[in-house]
Amino acid sequence: MWERNITLPLALTMGDPAGIGPELAWRTWQHLRDSERVFFWIGDPALLGPDLPYRVIRHPSEAVACFSEALPVQEVICPEQVRPGQPSSGNAAAVISSIEQAVRHVLAGDAGAVVTNPIAKHVLAAASFPHPGHTEFLAALCDTVGQEVMMLACPDLRVTLTSIHVSLKQAVETLSAERIMSVSRLTAVALQRDFGIRQPRLAIAGLNPHAGENGMMGEEEIRIIRPAVEALRGEGMTVLGPMPPDTMFSAAARSRYDAAICLYHDQGLIPVKTLDMAGGVNITLGLPIIRTSPDHGTAFDIAVKPGETGQASISSLLSALGMAHNMVRQRAAYDAQAI
């Protein structure tokens, strides 16, 4: 089982067909075609251009044999004509189907991980898509709603979030010691199982300036965050905090922990994207599958016609595929030792 898990291909979704996802898929395949990072793309072959070698597959197992010669494609046809840079909710069903099929393959044990190309949330919402984004949809597909946690990772920093796609007001109002503790526990398990860190060190951010300055600038640190930190330490975890958010992401501070627990969306995403916009990877914890994604959007403004090479960088998708590949291997080894 261990050897089988590490050789499974990765499932790469289409993303929004009017964005840079299709271009990223074929350019990344060109870059990786002679490597062991095999993936197949679930999308519409018409988006790849007439001169690109691709092979339509019916099952993920066919991807390994053809990967060096052609991009393996599992067909999902867009019902409306795709115009680069002009997204249409008429193709929302195809975008959604691509994600559903990727998850289904991994849950069935036919693919190693899901790697998602960027989607446009407002385009899907116009087609009555009920989820705020990828993360929540994946949780619904995996029947783990409420357990999903977003991690952003680059070589110099990992952060996880206690809230995701909600307003800042709602993030503050719903902050609780229980949520901080559950996200911290899940993060620690992921660091051990998927990143090979035997004794994870966590840093929990403060909410207010100077981490509240002992109540002078806010009481959430006293009422919510410190009790969570103390409880986690009581469970034997190595936890710092609450740490002042304006200093905890310096190089010296980052050397003291393996992941930061952040209390709202931008508190975690700003430092990761500032440190490594091109190499940042979005990871969803709390699922029975591995999921990674490039840490950028659809970039409709630089989308090009099928087969053309535009300005889009493949760095983040390469990082997402590489991290998924490494996580699959690390998890398989960890689980094999646990048996």
C-alpha cells in the first residue's frame, strides 16, 4: 500500500476556463514531463491549443504511462464558448464537475491528492454555487463540514487560520478558545503526518495591537487566547503566545516556531504573500484527502488564447504540485509506521 500511494498521479482541476488555469496546466506539464511528479488535468481539451500533445484518459491509472509524451486529460467539456479574460457562469457546472471528479478519484484511492487551479467565486455564485470558496466546497464533498482549516505555506512560513472567508467583524465575534485549540491540534497533527516534524512548535497570534498590552488595547488575549494557550500546553504541546502580530513574522521570530495560528484571513495571508507570492501554497487541513492550490487567483487580465504563452508564472502551481507530491509520500510513510 505504501509503494502504491507514492506512485499515484495527482489530480489537477481545470479552474475557471477563462483564466490562466489552462495555460498553467500545459506549461507546467512541459516543465515536469520528465519528472516523477505525474499529474492529470481534468478539463476541456479545447482550452489547450491545437499543437499541444495531450491524451484523453478514462482512468487516473493511465496517466503514468503517457505523462512523458502527452498531458493526460480527463475530459470535462465547457458548454459555452470560452473567451479568455471573460468568465461566464454558463461554464460553472464544468468548473464544479472538475473539482468533484478530482475529489472522487482521491477518495477512491485512484489519485494521490487534489491540486486545484484558481476559481472565481463570484462567477460560481452567479450560478447559485452555495459555498464561499474551494475550502468549504471540499469539506462538503468530503463530508467534513466545519472541520476544514486553511493553511498557507511557503519555505519560510506556515500559517493556519481560525476563520476563513468571513468578514473581519464576524471573525472577531466568533473567535473562541475552543476554535483556537481545535485549529492548533489539527495543525500539529498535519505538521507531524504531512511535513515530518516530530515535535511541532506553534505560535498563536494576538488579536489586538501589542497582543492587547495586558488589556489596555483589548481583552481578547486575556479572556480567550491565553486560556487556549495554557490549555494546549497542558496537553503537552509546545505553544508560544499570544504573540504581537506586528513582530511575530520577523525572521528571528519565525525561527522559534513551525507554524503560526492566525485569527483572521489577512493576518495570515499578508505575511505569506509578502514573503513568497510566487511560491506560496494553499493547503486544506481537516479533510480525509490532501489538497493543495496555487496561492493566486484567476488573473483574467492576463489570460491568453489556447496554446499561447502569456505572462502567467507557473511558480506557484509548481510549488503546489511539489508540495502535494511530498505530502503524499510523507503521509504514506507516516501511516505505514503507525500500523
